[in-house]
Amino acid sequence: MVRTAPMGWNSWDCYGAAVDEATVRQNARYMAEHLKPYGWEYVVVDIQWSCPTAESHAYQPFFPLEMDAYGRLLPAVNRFPSAAGGRGFGPLAEYVHSLGLKFGIHIMRGIPRQAVHQNTPILGSDRTARQIAKTASICVWNTDMYGVDPEKDGAQAYYQSLFDLYASWGVDFIKCDDICRELPHEEEEMKLISRCLRACGRDMVLSLSPGPALPEKAEVYKQYADMWRITDDFWDRWDLLYDMFDRAQRWCIHVGAGSWPDADMLPVGPIRQVESPDNWTRFTPDEQITMMTLWCIFRSPLMIGGEMTRFDPFTLSLLTNRDILSMHKNARHAHPVWRREIEGCEILLWTAVHAEGGRYVALFNAGETPCSPTVSLEDLELTGAFAARELWSGAAVDCPGALTAHLPAHGAQAFLLTR
């Protein structure tokens, strides 16, 4: 069971399908030096690492992928040189582990189409790729895979061979794609994936993508996965951030140890680096504070999307505020209290219990002008005297039966109230 929401870095926002080994290593070094003391630990290689010609966020359709004799994809050696000689991601994972960090990879649900076309054997089985493939089950946005039919002999052997391979590489985190929002159609395949992962002999986080996940299937996700996306790809647009309040409200009742609804990556700092090194998040600093405040009180997994080696002081400070990250670790039973129009702005109030005593309070301004809302402690069903501290600034604030926040447009403040 993953008892705390995972925190790390994923290569997608920066490099799409085109990330290479040198880039992963430089970001791992940065995390170890600057972020590891704050709880950040996962380094995750995203999609199409087996494609030799990947060069952007666009996928290379129907391009030959590097694959072993048993239909299992391997890292493209021209992009990941340490994978030469059949070593796969083992050497890169070993390097990440040497920094005191954990290593993860993206996979697509299913079996490579080229394995089916070549009818490769399945390790540990007398069946072949063609005999277990569900060729009508395809991803609508990526051409790499066919689905696997869990009812066919050989299906379990195939997936077990995959996760045994990943375990031998030292993988700690699996982001399994093309499975979350299609769960009613592919639920049995997801269960098979989960069982084989759990049987591989190595602890790995199982993360399901893409979203939006289906609320009616919450108990299935909770039983078979560690985290699951509640949104499609989240990018640096205010409308997507504003929409996340509704998604977090819908999923907050399902957050807890081993159960992490995932609001997706944090598009902070330099992103879309394959397009231009000048690309920087379009979120304002205040919007980034809103994002981090919501993700942390809700306790979403935190996956950095930016190129960490180019962070400016603000971005680094955003990700290393110990009080905000303590809220991410210690908030319990987070939920919205109300949405109100105050001073012409839409203000949202969230609260959570501190696991060791006290109450978290977060106020968000979804309006276009600054606002200074006051919250009565009666709204939080609190009585008596409290000491209060604003978490982003660390400043003590007056709390004489009410709490006043000073919020810029699209901004937020978070408080810890204690006796």
C-alpha cells in the first residue's frame, strides 16, 4: 500500500515522447540535490521510450519499436544508450536509485501490434501474441498496441513476463495508459495487470491514465490501483485549473492511504521543451499557488512537469514550501465548505483536519480582481480561540473568531489553525 501520495517528476510536459537518457539523468540529479529533502522521489520516463525516432509530443504512428523476442518493448538504444546489450532500463534505474530516488516508466495497456503481426512467442507459455490479442481493442490516440484478452490462455503469462522484466530492471512506478477512462470496456484487463504487478516480487506504484476516471468505478480503482487520473491531460490554462475544483470535490471522499485520485502533473517552470526552450508555464505565479494549494489540501499525487534544471527561484520555492508540503502529507478529510460571491469575486473555501491536531483552511479567489474575504469560524463549525498561521508566507495572523484572507485574482492562501 502506498501510504502517502507519490511525489516526483514526469518527462511528458517537457519532452512528450522524445525524452532521452541524458535528460532523465540531469533531472534526477537536480531532484536529488534540490528536492529530495522535501519528499520528492520519483523520476518517471513517459510514453514511447521504445521508439527510436520520437521527437515531439506527437506520436510516431506505426513505426517499428524496439522489442525482444517475446513481444516485450525495450528502450530505444539510440535514446537510452545504457540499455544496449539487452540491459533495458536496468542501468538507468540503478543510477536513479544511487541518488536515493525511485524510478518509473510509462506503459500502454496491451501487446505491441508488431508482436501480433510477427506472432511472437509468449515467455512462460505455449501461446503466441496473435492468440491473446484483442485486435478490436485499440487506443484511439496511439497506434502501438492491441488489447489483450484476459480470458485467453497465455494472457496472464504475457503480463507476468512484462512485470517480471520491469522488476528485474528495478522499476518502482508504472504509469499504465489507455485504461482509466475506458474502464467499463477494459476492466478485466486492468485487474489482470494489477494481479501480475503484485505478483512480480517488487513493490511498484500502479498509476492509471488517462482520465477522467469514472466515479461509479471508484471502488474498483481503489482495489486494483494506487492512483488514477481524474482528468484528461492537465495543462497551463486557467479554465482547466478552475474545472479542477469540481473534480476535486467529486473525488475528495475517496482520498486516503493507498487510494490517490490524481489531478495530473504540475505544469510549472519550463515546459514543452521539444517545441522551444523559451516555453514557460502560462500560469501566473498566483495561479501556480492556487494549483499547489488545491493539489496539497486535496492530497493529489504531485508530479512535476517542468525541466527542473532550469527552474527559477520562484518555481523552486513553490515546490519546497515545507508548510504546504506538510499539508499534503497531513491533511485528512479535505472537502469544500462553500462557494460565495464576495466583493464581486467567486470565493471557494476548503478545509481539512490536520492528522496531528488542528485545522487546515484554504481560500481561493476564482475572480478577476483582488478580494479580502472573511470567514467566520462558525462556518468551519469551530468554537473558541485559535492561533493561525498562513502557510505560504509563514506569517502569524489574527483569528478572533474569524479569519481574513487577502487574495489576488486567481490566487489562494492556506492557513493552519491550532489551539
